[in-house]
Amino acid sequence: MAQEGAFGRIFNRDRRLRRRWTAALAEPDPARALARLREIRDGIAADPAGTGGLWPEFQAAMLDPRLLPLLTGDDFAALEDAGARTGAGAWWPLIAARAARGEEREARELIGRCPPSLPPEWTGLARELLRVDFGSGLLRVREAGEAARRLAVPGLEGTLALHALLVGDDPARAAALLEHAPADETAFAALLAARLRLGEHAAVAALAARPGRPTSRAIEELAELGRALHWLDTPDPTADSTADPTTGPVPVERLVRFTVALHAGEWLDYAIGRTYLLDGDARRAARVLVPLADAFPGRPDWAYHAAWALLLTGDHEGIARLHDRSPTWATACLLRDAAPDTATPQTAPETAPPAAYADLAAARAALAGGARVPIESRDWLRTGGPLGDHLEALRTVLGLRYARRAAWPMTQAVESPLFQRLPAPERLRWQGLAALLTDPGRGRALLTEAARVHGYGRAALALAVHEAREGDLAAARRLLDGPPRLEGRKPELLRTWLQARDDDADHASPDRLDALAGDLSRARHAAAHLRLRRAVLGQDHSDTEEVRRLAGEAARAFDAPGSSRDLRALARAAEALATGEPPVGEPAALRRAVPGHPWATWVLGLAELSADGAGADPALAARLAAMAEGSARAAAVLAAALAGACLRAAEHERGPFADLLAALAAAHDHPEVRRLHGLVHGAGFPGALTAARRALTAGDRDAALAALRDAPAAGPVERRIRDLLAAALAGEPGDAELPEGLPAPLTALLATAQAAALAGTDPQRCRTLLLRALPHYDVTRLVDLGRALPALCAAPGQGGGARPRELSALVRRAAADDGFDPLTLARCATAVGDHQTADKAWRTALRGTDDPAVREEYGGYLCHRAVVAHRDGGALEAARLLRGAARILDGQEPSQFLPDEDEVAEIRRVYEERLAASTAPRRRILTAEWNRADLRYRQAAASRQVAKALVHFEEMRSLAATGSLRARWED
């Protein structure tokens, strides 16, 4: 009976509670109904043991659709708490109620707290709430992925895959989850992103080619990025059946606007850096690729491409650091190119060449040491392995073929698909070297572009060697001396060689060349060349025994055991000079055996010209004349041979030799040359030019002008040149236009001459002519930069052919001149947009003057840059510039311009916030870049190198402001 009584009481209590909430629900006023239900809720929560069994029913009543809009957050919290107290909590109705009110964030938070069990009837709701995409944010992806895994919700492979991809940095798991999942837009984009991050770029291309696949901007960009990466990292993508033969690198302007940085991770950065490298923008490429190589040391190809960027920017220490971290044969090759004297053990396991290219590596070492050049196999290109190995094998093959002067094989190599993966300056270098063999003018233009536009020292050295061989020693010296000045053993060897042409015994002795040569057999031969050259030039003023001694030593060096055919020809030339007898053998055949050796060509060519007279090759005579440029003694020797040829030849055969003799007379103020020229060629336009030059040298301008005006002209071009030079000499505007079709350097010289005549009467026209000459002629040899530079910089790129790049080069050259007025330099640099030079010049000017107008002008310049930066979206940059302007205008000195520690701390705080919200791969990249910039800033600041410290502080500011490197790539 007692048990029955207890049951009755419980039953009656439950009935009373049900009647109460039923009555509450029947209340017409929803607010009063909810208030009564809250009282019942609190009573149940106060007695969880006695009334817990009623909780699911009561919660359903309180979540009645009529009352749902009136519930507050406290109501939901109380329901959750009461359910937990009773042990009968009904989580999913609460979650559904939150979702029905549009409170999806709160619903997902409840899912995160609910027990790890999912009633089947709520599976659809769970899928709807836990579905995420790339725009959901990392925090939501993390929470949704963890909840989906904990609850084992079916149909959420996309959520789990995004969690693995973006949070767990596990693209392999993401790809496995999505391989057979329904191909909706988000899942397909995630599958492409996973394959992309795994480096399976051919698979990305294959997936993108599926018929009926989803489409979106992200999917199309990922597909395009995958195809571009496949092209970038595959030696010959056309051999892949999945590749589109029309695919190539995506323009970098498009890549930097891609919106799939989150999808692609580090691979978008890599594609941008590689494309910068292909385009020749080494500075931006280094800013992208070096941090990537530091963040991912397990990817040797990334270190290789980063090393290329550092090689092109001249950071040889950076290449050594990369090689130490990721030692491979490919990076060792680049390190040897950057610093030939650096020891890079090729026998170490990590730097030994791959077995497939062992023969080529041995040939490369032999070529570097000056040994006989071997011939590579016809099927030298192998399959598999890192791209860097294939590129270095290709560069080796190019070097072997150029050393053999194999023009057609070189053309084949530079047209190969693999060649297109080299950086633009390196491509230009090899294209230029290949063109030198068949079209020297085009080859010189390509090498000049690589050297001047891209600042590539190896191209400048190659062009300097070519110019020296062709006799243009002034051009060779300019290329060696820069800017930037070429340093290293090979440039020093060539520099010594050129000094030898000036008879600079202190710097160009054969013994000095021997000391520089070391184990380079070619350098030892260069010492022999120097002895031969000194013997040649010493014939007319040195002791005969000394000439014979020098020539004999050269002959013995060239005629060593195992010498090649060209060295044996050199030995015969030296013997002829040492003995005074004609060379053993036919001079023409011996000369053709040594086409690239000027001293032997000189000796043998003179012998050939003297022996054959008018029957000699006019091209040979022209080459000898080019070699004689800059040396009056050599010109006199050649003039004697040419005069003899002219006197012995028939009238119709004299033309080429007479013209060469006239050119020698015009170029060399040597009495013997003038006498010989007057003997055989005293009339015509060249003769008039020679007469005018002699008159000018004597100070008789009137006579020079009369000679020019009376000179006969053989054609319209010669007539226009005559009229232009006469007007320039007279200081008159003249009406002659610059002739069309002339070589650019000659046109530039004529433009400079015309500009000199117009300087006093037509400054604008004078400026236009100088701008036209700038890209092709170093006007600083004729123009006073201190007077002309402000006018040239007044409106860069307008009224002439020069672009701001050439004007910037002039500004930087002026900056290197310590005597140039810093205020003028600052204004010119400001006009052409060279902010780095401008800042330095403004600060220098401030240190040398108390004029408040200068301070105001600099402050105004900084304010203008701040306005431009703000307009372009660079708020932090604008703030920095305005802060600098305020300091300037407040009278602070440049030494006080370092940022305050509070400013550095604020930048660090913003950076750390950005870093915390980044993905794992991005965090690695940004951490490496920040640490490097921070270290360099601290070092520069400690040593009071203000300008350098500010550069590195700007790097830190960019990282903090953007959370990525892109702001720095695009500056």
C-alpha cells in the first residue's frame, strides 16, 4: 500500500505540472503564457530528481512556435542548464529552436557542447548547420570539422576535408575524403586545392578537364593556377597527355589578383615568385621565393629558384645560406657561378650530380677549368628528378656548344621548352651568345638588354669579353666598371687584359695574370696573350731582345703538350714575332684557326695583308682597323699596311682599303697616319671630316666649319650628316633632321651634337634630343649633369625617347658623384619617382643647410607621397610618411628619424594578431620573413644606419599591415 501511495503522489504531481503548463499554453497572451512557463521551469529545475522525467515534454511546450520569438538568451541558457540538471536534456530541439530563430551561430555553439550522439531524425539539421565553405573563416571551419568528426555526421565529407586542408594542413586526407564525394562547388574547389597543395598539378589539370564539373571563380582560378604550375615545374609539359599545349605562365598581373590564396596555400606565392623570376623581376622574385625556401626546406627546387633570384640581385651570401640549408647539385652550380672561388664540394653525397647527368657535370667542370671541350650526347635530356637538375644540365649543354661555336645546336637549345623555364636575364644571356655566332648586332643588343635593363653581371661580362674581342675596349671597360662594378676573378682577369691595352704595367703584367689564373688554363693562356700583345706593341719602341723574349715565352706557353689547333696557331704567330720570319704555314689558314684571339689575329692579319696587298680580305682589314682603335701606334702600323695595299692595287680595288685608311686618320691624331692618309686619300667627305677635326684640334673653328661646309657628300644621308654637324659646329639651329636608318649609337651621337648647338637658342628642342640619345649613349661624357639634369628630369618620358628608367640611371649616377649638389639631386630624384635616392638626397641636403624652405619642400614631398599612398589603400604607409613629414617640419634632424620603440611594439602587436589568424603554411612563411626583417632592422638601428634601418622597418610594417607578402611584391 505504501508503494501504491508513493506512486499515486508522483502520478498526481506529474498530472498537476502537466495541467499547469497546459493552462499556460492556453493563455491567449503569449507573454503571460511564457511568464507562467518560466515559473514551472524554475520549479522543475529546483527538483530535478523528482520531476526530471517530465523535462523533455516541458521543454517541447516551452519551445512552442507561438512562444519562440519571445524567448531570450537567458531562457535558452536556463533550458540548457535545467536539462543538464535533470539528466534528461533534449539538446537537438534546443539546437533546432535556435536555428529556427535564425541564430545559427548559437546553434553551432550548442552542437559543440552537446553529447557525442546524433539522433537519426536530426541528421539533416546537423548537416545544414555544419556545412562550411572557403568563405566561412578558419574558426568556423575548425569548430565545424571537430563537431562533424565527433558526431560522425554522414554527408559532411566537404566539411571534414576543409578542416583537414585548412586547419590540419593535411591535403592528402582532404583529397582522400573528396575523391568520391558529391561534386558540389565547395567540394570540387577543395579537391582541386588539395591536389594543388600536394604538388599534383597534372592531376589538377585533368580534374579541371572533366565534363560537367562545377564552375566558379575560385574553381577557374585553381584550374588556371594548376596548369600554370604544371608548366612551370615540368621540363616539357607538351610530352604530358593531360597538358594543354597552348598553356604557358599566367601573367603576374593576373596572378596577384587571384582570390584563391586560402585555397592554394603557399603554391600561389610560389607561382607568383616564379613568374616574377621568368619576367626578370629578380627583386620581387627574391622577396617571395626566399621566404618560401626558408619556410619549406624540404623542397630543393624552391631553394634552387630562390637561389636564382639571389644570384640576379647579387646576394651571393644568401645563395650560400640557401645551399647550406638545402645542399643540391643544382644550387651548388649557382653558387659556383655567383662566387667561383667558393669551395662547393661536388663529391659530397648531397651535392654530387645526379647519376643521369654525371657526364655533363664532368664536362662542366672541364669547361670551367679550360680543358678541351667534350661533345655532349644527342639525347642528353633525362626524365624525372627535380627541375633544377634539368635546367643546370641545359645550361651546361649551352656552355659546351658555345665553347665549340656550334651555332645551330645552340639555336636548337634556346628554342627548347626547357629553356623557357630559365629566368629572363639568363635567357637573354644565352640568346645573345647564340646570336653572336650568326648575327652579332642582335647578340649585342640581347646581351645589352640583360646587362642594363636587368643588371645581370654575367651578361655584362659576356658582352665585355665580346667587345674586347671585337676591339671596342671602351665599351668593355664601361661594362666592367658598371654600375654595378663587376667583381671576381674573371672580371679582374678581363680588366687586367684591358689595362694591358693601355700599357698599365703596374696592374697588367703577365705575372699578375699568372697569379690570377690559378688552375684556370685559359687564364694562363691569357698571360701568354698579354706577353704576345706587349711584344706586338713593343716593336717600335722596346728593345728587340725584350720583344723576342716576350714572344718566345708566349710561344712556349701556347705550344704546350696536348695543345689544341687554335693554341698551336697562336704559337706560330708568337714564333713569327720572336724570330722575325714569316709564320710557318699559310697566314690566312692560321688566322682562321684563331678567330677569337686578337693579338694573333693582329700579327697574322698584318702578315696576310702585307703579303697579298690588294688581294687581301677587306673584312680582315676592317677587323684590324677595329682592333687598332684606341692605340695610335697600332693605327700607324696598320696604316702602313693599308697604304701599301692601296698603292699596289688597281683603281677599282682601292676603295675598301682607302676608306679604312681615312677612318684611321679621322680617329687617330698621329702624324704618320695623317701622312699616309694624305698620300692615298686626300678628298671626299672622310677627308673633309679629317681636315675639320685637325682644324678643331688646332683651335681654328672657322677652318673646321669651312671644311665641313665645302665637303662633298656622296648621298642624302652623308649630306644630312654634313649639314647637321656644320650647323652644330656653328651653333645654329639648322634645318637638317637626324638621318633615318643609322645605328642607334650613331644617331644618339648626332642628336647630342645637335643638342649642343641648340642649348642656347632652343632649350626645349635641346632637351628633347638629349632624351632621345639617353637610351643609346652615355651623355655624361659630353654633358654637364649639374646643369642638364634638372631640365631633363622636368617631365620624364615626355618630349623624347627616354623613359624614367634612363633618367633614374642618370640620377643614380649623379648620386654617386660626391660633388653633386644634394638639393638638386633630391629634386631630380623626386621628379623621376626614384624615392629611395630622393629620400637620401633630401636628408643629405637638410644636413648641409639651415634654410627652412628646403625643410618645407621635403615635408611637402613626403605629404604628397602620403596622399598617393592613402589613395592607393596604403593607410599605414601614409601614416608613416606623414609622421616623417611632421618630424621634418618640426625641425628634427635625420639622425632622429628612427621609429620609436612604442611604434615598433605597435607594429609587432598588429603583426602577431595577423599571424594568429593565418593558416599553418602562411604562418611559417611570415614568421621566417618577420624574423629576418626584425633582425636586420635591429642591427641597422644599433649601428645608426638610419636609411637601412628604415628599409627593414618598412618590411615589418608591410607584414603587419597586410598579413601577407603581397604588399611588398607589388611596391
